[in-house]
Amino acid sequence: QVQLVESGGGLVQAGGSLRLSCAASGSIASISTMAWYRQTPGKQRELVAQITSGGSTVYADSVKGRFTISRDNAKNTGYLQMVSLKPEDTAVYYCNAAVYSRRWNNYWGQGTQVTVSS
């Protein structure tokens, strides 16, 4: 079994910073792309940022220049550094990863709440 566990969410004032972590555990042979998504009530889950095993990154236009995705392959952990946070960044943030454990599967974390007050 593979599990993704997010941490680092919380309440922060506008302009503040948070760092989210996503730790993958279980019988893991390899992790390909890791990504962060976010979702607010009544809206579809949207891609925030993704990073390949080689370090190539993609960001949503709304977070470019403010968020940085990274990963530590040795620890099977991904990160999302968020600075200059805005109230519109308020959402539940989910970690996603493509993991090889006997076969490739896509996994989601349980989500972590980020609330930015104005």
C-alpha cells in the first residue's frame, strides 16, 4: 500500500508564507510526476504545480512567481513553498503522485487546508 500524507497547511495573513509537504510511504519502487492541486467548495480541483522526476516544473498562471514546487527523491517527499499568499489562495491543497509499486498507479493525499485572511 502507498500513502501520501500532506502537512504544513494552516491559517496565514495575506502576504504571508507557508510550506506544504507531501510524504509518500509504502512499497515504492519509483515516483514519476508529483503535483499539487487545490479545490474550493463548488469548484473543480485545479492543478497548482507539478514536477517530474527530472525536476521539470509546470505552474498555474495564478501562482507563477509566488509558489515553488520541489522534491527530495531520496525521501520520497514533495514540497510546495508558497509566498505572498493571497485570500484567493484559500483552498484545500492535495498532493498527487504517480507511483510505481508492482505497477503504476496514481495516488492522492487526504488534503490540507490553507486559509489566507485579508
